[in-house]
Amino acid sequence: MSQTSEPLLRIESLHKRFDENVVLNGASLDVPRGSLVTVLGRSGTGKSVLLKCLAGIVTPDAGRIRFDGKDLDASTRADFRRRCSFLFQSNALFDSLTALENVGLPLEQTTSLSDAEIRQRSLEALKQLELEEHAQRYPSQLSGGMQKRLALARAIVTKPELVLFDEPTAGLDPLRRNAVFTMILKYQRQFRFTAVVVTHDLDEALIASDRVALLDGGQMRFEGPPADFTTSTDSVVTSFRDSAKALRASVAELRASV
């Protein structure tokens, strides 16, 4: 790994449109090494598209992505995939495979390790996520929280430098959202990977993240420490940040008028 001060991941003026729908319109973001960076934004603002551009699932129309000081293109994409993992919103676990087999799949696909080595590495990952006793169970036999941990075990088994999380708390109640963010932060610190988390969960993101960015109108309207986000006077930031306060004011006004 390069020992420079350059961010591990740098996104420069990324553009993406689908027919007439402009999703990304010059989005830029720096992700420092070893940090947990959260990309915030309302539903439908292009957060997941941004991640899919990074993962190579979607091809941007214009812009530049740099990873570890090198442009991400056809010549460097394979190296990026070896050093990066993607944790999908739905966990994307294979129902027909056991927990152990799910975790071992990336090693089968990206390494030349023997079956015995893959099994050992997979068991090790399950143990680190406190799932070793469930190695022979199928995803449907695990609780929702266990499935999240299993998906993370699969994501870290290749010992990635960068992990991309796409809406990891979607559809969860507040307590489970807290648990997922705690899990991400705990293992990000333990395994020292760099994390990019896409979410619309503001409170949890501000508490857990080293840096936050707000995507709106296809561009980053804010990028910086959570403390700066909470004091920003940018109209787009305040609208997103203070939505609960605005709701309380609207409800109070409606109740007063009855």
C-alpha cells in the first residue's frame, strides 16, 4: 500500500445519467485511508449509483476515480476488486449455501488458495464475527442481525482495504440501526479497513463517522467532519439536517390552528 497522504479513494467530478434522468452531476469525494466516511442524502439522490460506479457495476459517463494513487480503469480494475469488498443492502447471501460456504465464495473466486486454506480462512472470519457455531446453518436459519454479520464476514474474508456499504440499515428499526452502525464501526477499527457507508440515517451517521458528505442534485453539497455538518448554514444541509425540527414546527402549527 502506498504510504502517501493522498486519500485511498478519490472521486473527481463523476457524471451519470439514465436517459433524461441526471443522477450524478459532477460528484466529488475524498476518502482518507483508515476512515469511515458516510455519504448522506435523501432517497433517490444517487447514493447507490455512486457506489455502483465505484464497484464497477455501473459505468460513469464522465469523471475520474482514483484508488491508491492510480486511476481506476480497465488496467487497474482487477486489482481494485481484490482489495475492495461490497456489502449490499439486501446482504446478497446465497440461500442454498451454508454460512461457511457463503463466506468462502469470494476466496474461491479471487484467490488460488486450496480448499483447506479457504475453509480455515472462512472459519476464522466467522469466529471474528461471533458466528463460528452457525457455520453449517443456512441464511434462512439465522436472525436478521446474524445475516448482517454473515454478510460482513464474507466482505472481510479477503482482508480488503476498502469496504463499500450500500444502505446497511435500510428497513431496520432504530435499535437495529444503532446495532448495525456499532458493528460497522467496531470491525472497521478492528480490521483497519477504510469504509464508505451510503445511508439516509442522519443521527447514526453523525455519531459513527469520521467524515460525512451530503449528495444532493448529483453533487456533494457538503464534505467534512460531522461537527462541521451540524453547524453548517448551507440551505441544502440545513434542510436535510433539520427536517425533524421542521416537522415539529409544522405539527405544532397545525395543532394550534385546530
